Amino acid sequence: MVTGTSSQLLWEVLEGTYDRIGFNTVGDDTFKKLVLARLVEPTSKADTLRVLDEIGAPAPGLRTIWRTLAACIEKDWRDGFCRAAYAHAMSRTGADGLGVVLYDVTTLYFEANDEDDLRKVGMSKERRVDPQIVVGLLVDRDGFPLEIHCFEGNKAETLTLIPVLRSFQDRHHVEDLVVVADAGMLSAANLNAIEDAGFSFIVGSRITKAPYDLADHFQRHGNHFANGQTLESTRTMGTGAKARDRRLVYHYSWQREKRDNYTLNKQIEKAEKVAGGTRAIKRDRFVKLTGKKPGVDWDLVERARQLLGLKGYVTNIGPEVLDGNAVVSAYHSLWQVEKSFRMAKSDIRARPMFHHQRDSIEAHLTVVFCALAVARYLQDATGVSIKKLVQALRPLRTVTINVNGHELTAAPAISTETQEILDLIAAKSTH
């Protein structure tokens, strides 16, 4: 007689990874189940009970879940999870240490009408006008999460980086790291603060400064660049006593020029439609107003064409330590943090959030942080997204059978493809 079935194999993979990262030393069993259930099927905390029951994992009561989320904040479990994540990341790097950390922000919106102290209308990554929060994420060069922070929805991106770095530094007592961030973090005050904290940095530079930074090149060669060419300059950033000279690295890519040119032509099309009266005036590039009549700013278009294919970077690392190509290469690791954000938003579904109070939102983000760490570990091990891994393992049901009072289990049949995934996970766990 069959007495039950479960997705035991899936649960063992997820739980084993959670423990391997070191998360089992923090929090409690209910928190672990919230994290792992989110990887199986992202849903509300209440509906998590259904997910756990469906895969055969003992489900806690709903009140126990709320008590666990409250304890997460009261006992600052996030600190323990961040320490475990950092220790795991360090264990993978060997004697060289982390070397580089990557930072970026995203926004998570709420389908609500009213703002509060945390959920505020601000610059939305998704161009929405709903109340939102700003989330800062610090990862290692492979995209493995190290820190997650929550800020008010109207907080400027540039004002989020330093609090996250200081928290990271205080928690782990580290210096001598290279912080990589995009141009949204670029401000003289930010760069000074990063440097004063003992960090090095590589930050994206706004390309509009290139004609001034590369005046000598433009005078001698016009806008001709060789594919893969790097050029360097120096720019004074800040004013008065806070002014510091910064090293500028510019890189030209033919492939980037093709992408930039495509984008530029699309922007010109929109501007021409505005000028022709077939498109409403929005925040379109290359639109200028002459009196009350809109037109295309062809001078601005021409200046933009001169810069196609160029990308700029600001750093405080000397060329004797890191040459221009190495600066460019380090910056290009930023796609890893962008990938982690995409995973958090899609595979783990950080939103919608069924929470309104700050403590509940912070607890939810701690669940998301841990789920992201497990997902990144498994994806790096297998090359398969967490969504596809769950789809492969969830249907494999272990059957429990009662024969004359004796309980037996029958393992599921495993395909060659699935076994290869399991072997990759096992191989990573031995390293």
C-alpha cells in the first residue's frame, strides 16, 4: 500500500546546498524551509505551506512562520547569513582572497497607492510611479551574494554604495578590495569616500566627458579608433580641498559601436516623430524646443556619433598595478551582479511582496538573499538555471510503501541527463 510520495531528491539537493554554504548554522528549520520552498515555487508565505506539503516536506504552522520572520529581525540573522556567505566565498578563492566585489542597485515596487517612511515613489528601474524600495546588492566576481541592503524608494543610487561598503567592512574587517560599480555610482564624494575607507575602485564614467578627456586624440586622429584600443587620461573630480585627480581609461569596441549606432538611430527616429507631430513629447533624447515647436537637435546627434563604440572607466588603481585592458576586464564582470538581480526578480521572484512593515520587508529580503545564494551555487555547479533544475527534479517522486506493517521506500528512476546534473553538484561539494 502506498502511504505517501515526496520530491525527496530535490529537497536533498536544496538542503545539502543550503548547509554546504553554512546557512544551517544560522536561523532555524522554519527559516530554511521558507528559503528552499521559495526556490521550488516562489509564492506568498501562506501559500508556502502548500508547496512544502506538495513536495513532502513537513510544513510548519502559519503562526510559526510569522514568529520566525520576527525572530529574523530581532536576532539579526541576516548578519549571520552574510558572514556565512562571505566565508563560503573566501573558501572558493584560496590565498588570493576576494580581490574584487561588484555592486549594483535595483528597485522593487509595491502595488499600493500610499507612501510610507520606506516605500516611496522614486527613480524606478521599471519606469513605474508606484511606491518602491531601493535594494543594493554586493556580490563577488562570480555573482555570489555577499550583502543585501534596503533603502527608501526615493534614495539616490549614489547614496547607497557607501553604507553598504561600510557595513561589509565592519562585518568582515576587510580592506584592500577593488569595488566595481556602474556609472550610476559615479560622484566625486562617493569616490573619495571609497578611497578613504581603504578600497580601490573601478567605476563606469559617463561618455559625454570623452571629448574633454581625450582632446589630444580627437585633435590628432578625429573619431578613428582601432578595435580594442584603450586610451588614458586624467580628470580632476570634486572641488576645493576635496578635489582629486582620477585616472580615466577609455576602451573602443567595434561591436559596441554597432550596438550604440543601432540605439542611436532608434532614438533619432523617436525625435523625428516628435518633431513631426506623430509622437507625444516625452523624455526623448535629441529633442529640442525652438519656441514652442519641438525639433531634432542635430548638433547633439553629431556629438553622440563621434563617441560611438567608446566606454569610459574611472579608477584609483595605478597603471603599474592594473593596465587599461585589465581595468576594462574587471569592469565587465558587472554582468554577474546584473544576472543575480535578474535571478532574484524572475526565478526567486523577490516581488510581489505581501508585506508592508519595514521589519517584514527586511525579513523577506533576507529570505531572498539566502535563496539567491543557493541558486547561484547550484547554477555555477551545473550550468543549469535553478528553474530548470527544479523542473527536472521536482517530478522525481520517492514513494513510501507499507508492506505488512513494514515501511519501504522506492527511489525514482533517474534519466542520464538528470544524473549528470546530480554528478556535477556532487563534484562541486567535494571541492
